[in-house]
Amino acid sequence: MKLSEDHSESPLTSTDSVLVGRVTELRQIKACLATNRSVLLEGPVGVGKTHLAIAATAALGREVFRIDGDGRYTEQKLTGWFDPPTVMKEGFTSNAFIEGPLLSAMRRGGVLFINELNRLPEGVQNVLLPALDEKMISLPKIGTVRADPRFTVIATQNPREFVATSHLSEAILDRFELISIGYQNEREEIAVVESRLNKTDRSGQTHPDLARTSVRLVRGTRTHPRIRRGASIRAALAIADLTTAFLETGSDFDAAFLEATLMALPTRIEWEQDSSSDESRDSESKRIISEMVKSAISSSDDSPSSENDEKKKH
């Protein structure tokens, strides 16, 4: 099925200027929306799944109803519930019913955005099945609610190995089209950090290689043998912001960058487990981070590896 010209010129194209790169992912989302398919974005923490989803849904020109995955989230919260005081006065009337985000999105032809779908309890996930499959849902004392044709679901999920996530059932997965969101290349990640620095109105007061150095450091965590799970672009943004703040207080670049990294990185990486004590492990992690900082700073004058990769493609 070909994408219609009308859809290719829809408001969704405005997201192209909001995001750096992600051309393939945006094209895939457009294809799903053109065919009224639900979309599941899967990828590591911090790669921009939520940003991509929000940018796409906002460009649709329709209401967005967001819920965040939580093990305590209930079926009633998703669909709706009867207000006890009103029920006492009027009985189980429509006036006593408080709509949840699922029903609101269905009735208004909106977008239900589910952040971290695989953190929702299985019972809540199952409530979604008829809405995804048949565009309808049946509730006691309410009856059958049929969705507006424009109703769409866009969800995100972290990989299965992450803590507090559960496996999605085959029934749920069968109702979604999967789009994998991975780390961007070095050139694009540098552009993301530079864009953040430019928006702070302080880019002229910071080090010219701050964006590149921050990205180089973060990318190094993804391949380091002592680090089980590396950092995302979110860590590079935090390092760049903090370094800029320290530079404004008079710190030199190397000291400011190290201090910022020791603050931003530990909470965004996962070390390989060993038998060391907490004290020795903390000391060792600081030593490794300090070495990575020195390496990133010393290589900041090199050409980005991504540029060489691009040349090889042509």
C-alpha cells in the first residue's frame, strides 16, 4: 500500500525539524499512522523514544492522552471508574462515571501514548487488547464503547533485561508494529548536544569542543569492558550542562569536565558485578571514569569517527 500524498504532507512532517536524525524511524511511524496501525518503540533508556513519540503525536493535530508504566497502575485507572458520592446520589449513571485515558482517547479520536508499556501489570495490558484489535471495549454498567476511527496507540518499552520490566504477551505484541530505536551515530549525538547548548544562550561561554568531548566520553562507556550497560545521550547532555555551569564559575575546562562527569555518569551506567567491597568498588569506578575523561579530552581534536563512516558509505 502506498502512502497517500495527503498523508505525506500532513502535520507530522513538522517533526523532522524537531529531531536530529531519526529519518528512518520517522518514516516508519508515518507508514504506521497512514495505515492506522499501533506502534511500539523499543530501545534502551535515554535514546529518545519518548521524545520521538511525543514529537510524532503532537504533530498529528489531535489530543494526546499519556500514561506512564507503573506496576501499581490498575485497570480502572486505564478505563475509568464510578465516583462513589455521585453513585450514592444518582446511581450508576454516565454522569457518575469518570473516564480514564483509554476511553477518552477512543471517544475523542485521540492518541493514547503509553510510556514504558512493559512496566504495566499484565491485567492492565490485557484490557488494551479489544481496543487495539477491534477498536472497541465493553465495560460493566457502561456498555460497549467504540473508538473514533482516528484513535491510535503509540507505546514505548525498554529491553527485557532492564529492572522492573516484564515481558509483553504474544497477544499484545501481535497488535503492534515494532520500531527499534538504537543509539544514534556520533555526528548526530554531537548535534543533539550542540543544539541543547545553543538553546541555553550560553554556547559562546563554553568550550568549543564540549559537545564532542561529552559524546566521545559517553560513547566510550558503551564498549568499556568493565561497564555492563553504557550511558545514553542523556548523560552527555547532563555533562555538557554541568560543565558549562562550572566554567562560568571560573573552573578550567579539564577540572570542570571531570567534576561534571563524576556527578552525571555514575547514575546512568551499570558496572559489571565483582566481589569488591563497596568502598573499593567506588574508588575503582572513580579511577576508571577519570581515565575515560582524560582519554575523551585528549581525543577531542580528532575528526569524529562518524564522519569517516559516512565517507566510507559513499
